Amino acid sequence: MSQTTSLSDVKKYLGGYHPQVQEQAQTLLDSEQSGAWLLKKYPTAHTLNGPRALYEYAMDLKNDFMRSSPPISKVIYDDKIHIINNALGLHTYVSRMQGNKLKAKNEVRISSLFRRIPEPLLKMILVHELAHLKEKDHNKAFYKLCCYMEPDYHQLEFDLRLYLSHRDRFGDLW
């Protein structure tokens, strides 16, 4: 009962990858093996479903790797973030006047879609958003920081993008 996805649909999430990698992902999807491959690699979903658990997990990551970076006031799942806009999560800051001083609060918002994914994939998203505390742009220093916090960052990002392609075609896995 699967619907056939064209290579252009794979490009929705994997467009930045080499064409040969895109073709391999397409073959995995067309043969309906993407789910089995992902489940073998990541058998269970994380248990960080509440805002407090997510915040504490993110703060542990921040304190382990970015102790001197600005504080984070909030880490939440957000129903308003849509993958269609190519956002897995958002790092935002809110500026407010307090007396004669301008105070900025950093917030991390993760798409609610990721409430039920494996912990390594959630960690990759959080690492990405935390790296924005130091590096605003997706440049070489940004990705170096991501890889410092999570050595398998690039593989995890690919796996998450493959999961999103799988999810569009077959539905949720976890």
C-alpha cells in the first residue's frame, strides 16, 4: 500500500547530499526497507516527553560542552514548527527592556514531531540548536562545534532526514 515517491521527493529532505547518496536512499524507500533499516539502528524512542525532562537534557548538553555560552531560559516542544519549512527546531532569543537595560533570553524550540524519535536523533537536533548560541550561521565553525558536541552529528542528521522521507511515505516508526 505504499505510494511511489519520485527522486524529487527524496530531495525534499536529502537535497544537499550527493546524487548517489540520494539514489541509495531512494532505493531503500522504494524497496520498503527504510523502516527496517532505521528500526535496526534505532530500536526505541526517547523518553524525554515533558518540558522539564527536555530542558534538563538540553542543559546537561550545554553544561558539558558550552559552559560559557549564554544561558537558556526555555527548551520546549513546539506544535507550530513545521518540517515543511525545513526547520527541525528553532533557536530564538527574546529581548526585553528591564529598567534601562536590554535583557535577552535564549529559547530552544523543537518540533513536536520529535516527541517520539530515538534519543540520538533528538540529541542531534538539540546539538544543532545549542550550537546557534555561539554560531548564528551554518558555517564551518558551526558544524565543527556540532561535531565537537556529537561526533556522529552528520550521520545522525542524514538518518533523521531519511526518517523524514520514510515518514512522509509510510508514516511514523516510533
